[in-house]
Amino acid sequence: MNLLEIKNLHADVGGKEILQGLDLTVKAGEVHAIMGPNGSGKSTLSYVLAGKPGYEVTQGSVRYEGKDLLELAPDERAAKGIFLAFQYPLEIPGVATMTFLRTALNAQKKRRGEAELSTPEFLRLVREKAGGLGIDQDMLKRAVNVGFSGGEKKRNEILQMALLEPKLCVLDETDSGLDIDALKIVAEGVNKLRSKERAIIVITHYQRLLNHIVPDIVHVMAKGKIVRSGGPELAQELEACGYAALETEAA
Amino acid sequence: MNAEVRPIRTAAEQALAADYQSAKKRLPGGPAFARLREQALAAFVEGGLPHRRIEEWKYTDLRTLLREAAPLADPPDKATFARAKKFDPLPGVDVRRVTLINGSFVGELSDLVQPEAGLTILPLSRALAEGHALASRIGRLLPPYYDATLALNTAFVADGIVIGLAAGSKLARPIHVRHLFTGAAAAAAYARTLVVVGEGAIATVIESFEGPDGVAYQANTTAEMQLGDKAWLEYVRVQAEGDAAIHLATVLADIGAQAKLHTCSLTVGAAVSRQSVFLRCTGAGSETRLSGATLLRRKQHADTTLYVDHMTQGCSSREMFKSALDDESRGVFQGKIVVRPGAQKTDAKMMSAALLLGDAAEADNKPELEIYADDVVCGHGATAGALDENLLFYLRARGIPRKEAEALLIRAFIGEAMEAVPHEALREALLARAADWLAAREHAA
Ligand SMILES: Nc1ncnc2c1ncn2[C@@H]1O[C@H](COP(=O)(O)OP(=O)(O)O)[C@@H](O)[C@H]1O
Ligand SMILES: [Mg+2]
């Protein structure tokens, strides 16, 4: 069964049609990359999948695990296993990272009818996941993303993903603003999550990240649609020729 | 005839004046205090209840809100003691407890035994009746303008608590003055707390106010605080009155040289409430920190009005008031900072922020600076707005349901106002009360 099936998706933002008939099918176990120029609608697609208010679907369908995804609230989607690593993670003053992580994990467990973790269980789990991402205790005590560097914010997104163990991960330009060392840490964190049950969609502007997270399928997005799909070699072709050639092709 | 005298107009005003005439013989105090009462009543007869054309009461029209003067509350009957005993508004805080029910001191529910060295603590009724040395300090602090609620308190107050701390002494644990209202019928209760902190003495005093829902009682309370040089007072008040109550509070303080006054108020109760705070920095180099969190729902109305008077040089004051306003509630914040000529090197900053949770909620903010000195740093800021939808989405995208996500953000917003309370258990208890409010909101459909 397809984990995610998007058909002829049209979506408006601020009264403007951004997605213009997008099709995409993702199976569990696959890693997809979506590449495309700025403004092509990549973030819009990720927000539509996560259920951001104001992103209005006007046509088409999105099915997740065989069911209509669009009728679910954002928190319901998250509990069902959808995770969006934000291109620009938000700062939440006054909410400690630890509190945030715990509230999120327990809320999802509660909704799924699973037992909540005890404090020691939770602490052990966070320490284990955070260690691999180079996130120290001090960072976890601070307010969510407040005063974090760009790289720390992105690593914090991956930590959340590792803790919540989603089925469908959407990473929106997780590589932007990272130096090569940080990029490797993040890629390693993502690779650890690759599994038969899980699908990952990596949205990126550059081929660089895909050297570290090698995708099964690469899509090219332009003007709110997938205009080409292929294997990892497509990413290299784009790197060599740029998006301009594609856009003329799509037009 | 004096043409300036405004005739008493409302039924409530007339009833209050009449009540005083029939009650005054029963009220405690010697001739000096009786004179204070008479003066206060005369001022009330002249000034009446404030209304919206009185600048300081612009948003809280007491003449309209206080349609009827409730009869003076009866002293509490013993049957209510057992219930009151179980009642702990701030669990987990080790305190010396004082209980006032319907404005009367209740010895059975108060712990005045074995006061630590330097502590004098006794019921206000006894202090007045016996002419105790501290009684002469009651009613000494006056606001810069006529204030009806304070005048009524001075006229009617029958009891309360008097706390004196000798120079250099330190309270071993906070004193918690619990104000409870009991009874099913509307009644008026007046109480007063006097806190005199001697030179270099250190104290934490908590006052809490509670009563039954659905009873339109009127609680009028005054706290007078006199801080000697280098004294340090932490003052915390929790207003959690019943949902039909009117709560009128006046807080007055004189702050000596290099003294520290830190206050934190949590307001969750009453249909209508007002706290008027009048502070005077009388000695050089003092430090004042005022903070407050107000959490309102339905048609609740809460007004915080501050007057901070920098009378002399080198004093700092910080005010931070936060309110979260749900449904159709209304939060009022008025803050005035006065820097007198010669009060050089004053450092004053005032901040108020309102979170509008309900579509029909309203926040009124009026900060004012009145500066007559040139070498000062003063500022104020006021904000009002809804919860950040982008932050809510971020939290929800992590699986946190909307109401819970809102609760996290509201808690973070108001938590800032309670962060500065140094007593850990007390701070936790305050946050727990705020959490109760949030939980109730989360579970309301
Ligand atoms: N809130 C918004 N209101 C109006 N237009 C928007 C909004 N957000 C994004 N857009 C527009 O949608 C288009 C696609 O944006 P986006 O999805 O962020 O692209 P990408 O992530 O591929 O760079 C851009 O033209 C952008 O200007
Ligand atoms: Mg983008």
C-alpha cells in the first residue's frame, strides 16, 4: 500500500494558487528528494501535508495510509505519524525544550492510546537521542530554539523527529544554513531513521545534502508541480545544468 | 453652605453612610482611631463612589458596579471553621498561618504562638482595643488623592492582622494571611493588614482571598506596609475570590533607604476586582519590583492601578504585569510613575502585556510617566494581542492538541510575572494555581 498518495493537488495561499496539480506517491521504506528553485512551492507542499491553517486545498486529494489526510487537524496528523522538520524552526520563549518534547511525546502517545513515559524513562530516551546529535543538557533546559544558532535549531528538529518516531518525515531545507560538519551530523541523524516502515521526503535546493542522505527517487518541482522524476542521477544532472533548463522544459 | 460638597446620590452611597452610623459604636479603637474613621467617612460622604469620569477609575465605574451596599458581614460561626481548616490555597508552602473569616480574626485557625525573635503579631482588633504601639501606625499611609475604597476600609475596618518585625530580625517562614468569606448571602467584609518591617529586617508575607462562587459578597481589604531602611519585604497576594464577588484592595507602602520591596500578585477570582497600589520611595537607593499575573474568563473584570512615587534619588522600580483574558473578560492596567524634582538617578521601567484569548475580551492599558527630574532612566511599554498562530501551529505539528498548545503558551506568557518570587515552594504554588486555571480552560468545551 502507498503510505502517501497525492493526486492533482491544487492549493491556495493568501488567495494565490501555489500548488497547481501536484502528483506524488510515496511508499513506506522509500526516501524521496524534492528539488526545485525558490518559490516553486516546496514549503507550501510541506505545510499542506502538516495542515497549516491558511493553506487551502482547492482541488485534488491527499491520502495517507489509505485515508483522507486533509480532514485531519495538524495534531491528529502528527499523532498518526506525520512529521515536518521546519525550514525555519520557531522560537518559543518561556517553554523549556524538555517540557516541549515531553508534552509532544505524551500527547501523541495519549492520542494513540499508549502509556505515557515516566520521567526517568523519558529522560533516558532524550539523553540517548540528543547525544547522537551533539545536543547537550544545557540546550534542553533552554527555551525552545531561543538563542539557538541556525545549526542548533535544525538539530533540534531532528531530535524531535527521532523522539517522535514518525512514519512520514518531511524535511524542509534542513540543510540550509548548515556548515559541512553540522550537515553530516544532521544527515547521520536522518539516516538512522531510515527503515522499512518509514518514508522520508527530503526537500532541498542543493544536491549537497543528497550526497549524505542518498534518495531512492528524486523529483523536480517547478511552478507548483512535479515536473520530472528519476533516480539519484537526476540530482547530479540538476547540479550540472541548473534549474533553468528544466523550467523551459516544463513550460 | 459649601457649594463644593457633592450630595450623596446613589442608594449604595447612602446605605454605606447609614451603615457606618449604626456600626461605629461597635468598631474597635481609641479616640485617635475613631477620629480617623470619622475623617474617612466624611471624605466618603463628600467624594462618594468613583465613576468613569474620575481618571483613576476610568475603566472601573464603581458607582455602577456597586449598585447595592451589602450589609456588614456577621462574624464567622464555628460551623464554618472545620471547612476552613481543610482549605489550603497554597499547598506545600511552610508558613505561619493567620486566618480571617468575613474580616474577623479567627484564633482557632491561626498560629500566633512562639513568634521568632523580633516578631510581633496580633489581631488588628486587639491592637486597636489595647492601644498597642503598632496601632498608632495604622492609617498613616495615604494615597496622593482621595480613594473611596480606602476611605471605606478605614471607616469600617474591625479586624485584620498587625505584623511588626524588629530591626535586624528575619522571619523564619512566610506569614500567610488567609482571607476567607463564608456564607450564602451577600455581605461586606473589611479587613486590614499592617506590616512594619524594621531596619534591615527580612520578611515574606502572603495574603490570599477566597470565598464561595455565586455569592455577591464584597471584600474590601487594605495592606499597609512600612519598610525601614535596608528592610526587605517579599509580598505576595493571591486573589481567588468567588465568581460573583467584588474585591476591592488597596496596597500602600513606604519604602525606606536601600530597602527592597518585591511584590507579586496573582488574580484569578471575583466578578469585579480592583487593586490600587500606592508606593512611595521615601529613602534613597531602594529597589521595588512589582509583578502580577491576571487570568480572567467569562465576564470577569479586574483592574490593577499603580502609583509609584519616586520621592528621592537613586531608587529603581520595575513593574511587569501580564494578563490573559478569555471570553468576554476585561483587564485594566493603569500605571503611573512619578519622579519628583530631585529624585535624580531614578531608574524606572514599567511593562504591561495582555493576551486576548476571547474574541470579546478587552484590555485597557494606561501607562503614564510624570517626570520632574532630568537625570533619570524611565520607560514603559504596553502590548496587547492574541496568541501567535504560527507558534500554535508549530506545537500542533508536534502532536499537541490546540487547547494544550494554548495552555503551554499562556503559561509561558504569564509565568514571567511569577518567576521572580524567590521562595521556591511559594513560586511553585503560584504556578500551580495558574495551572489550575489553565486546566479548567482546557477542559471547558
Ligand atoms: N503566506 C503567503 N501568502 C502569499 N504567498 C505566499 C505565502 N507563502 C508563500 N507564498 C508564495 O508561494 C510561492 C511558493 O513559496 P514556497 O512554498 O515557500 O516555495 P519554496 O519553498 O519552493 O521556496 C512563492 O511565490 C511565495 O511567494
Ligand atoms: Mg521553502
